[in-house]
Amino acid sequence: MTRRTWQLMVGSLLVCAVAAGCARTATTSDSMFESSGASAAVSGKGPGGVGGPDGQGGWTGGAGGAGGTGGFVAGGGYGVGNMPRVNPKEFVASAGLRDIHFDFDRYTVRPEDTSILDANAEWLKQNAGVIVLVEGHADERGTSEYNLALGDRRARAAVNYLVAQGVQANRIAMISYGESRPVCREASEDCWSRNRRAHFSVKQK
């Protein structure tokens, strides 16, 4: 093998290595941007497992748009149809809708909360002139990014249940506030359990 041929082979290998490194960097940057909540509501791919104790590693589905301090407004792509884009400030609490709560490190609906969601679904079907906003919340443990992702999953679980009970998906919007809007600020399990919730508010169409 000539010296010239050897130099060309080494040069080609270096170009390939640099290109691969650049591709990996671009992928990481794209994921970070998609999870930043800096733009309007989108659907797409989120980070694959941001660390923190109050959650279950990794999430998918789009999140974006500042819907309030620390919030991600969901924009569809969740298997429940096209959600409306909304301004969370326009929504108010309703006595007809109750919160549900979640176990630590979980985002599945607990059996004891299904009756609450059944009643919420029935109320929504009887009040067809409103849109509902489902808020996902987490307790303070874990990183802010992780808890936003966890709140997203909790809100989505509640949305999926409502849709399964016959509430039209185009009447439901969703947002994750993560740990940023606690209802209780004591460092205790009782307090944390109250913060791990999905909250429901409404506005007229």
C-alpha cells in the first residue's frame, strides 16, 4: 500500500468520525429544543428519560408553548384526536369536576379514582358547551424537566380515560405544570400526595 493511499484512507475515516459526531450532537439538540416549551404547541418526540425520582423514565408526545409558569401546553398527537389550542388563563375551576391523584412514581389512574373520572365524564357530557383543560402536576422531588414530563403523562392518562367514556377529544386540552403549582408546600408524604394530581378547569366554547 502506497503512502498516498494510506493518507487518503485515514482522511476518509476522520471525516466519517466527525460527521457521526455532528449527527449525534444535532439529535441531542433537537430533543432538548422539543422539550423546552419555548414555542407554540406541537406534537413530536420528547426526551427519552430525564432523571428524577417522581417519574418513570422517558416520555413521548409533543409538548410546547408557554401556558403559564413552567407549563407545557399539549397540542395533539396523543392518540385521542386533535386537541384544541387554548390559553390556560381563560379557564376556571368548576364545582362539577374533581381532581384525581397519583401514586409516587406513577402516572396510571388508580382504581379508587375511576369513579371520580366517571363522574367528571358524565358532567362534561351533560355540559356540552364547555371545553375542559386537564392539568398534570407532580410533587417537588426530581428535576423540573422530569416533573414536566411526568405531569404530561398524568394529564394524558386522565384525558384518555375521559375520551374512553365518550367525551369528545376536541373538547379537551391539556397542560403540564410539573412541580411549579403545588397546592401544599410542606415536605411530607401527605403534602406530596396532594400535589401529584390531575386538575380540571373549564371555559365556554
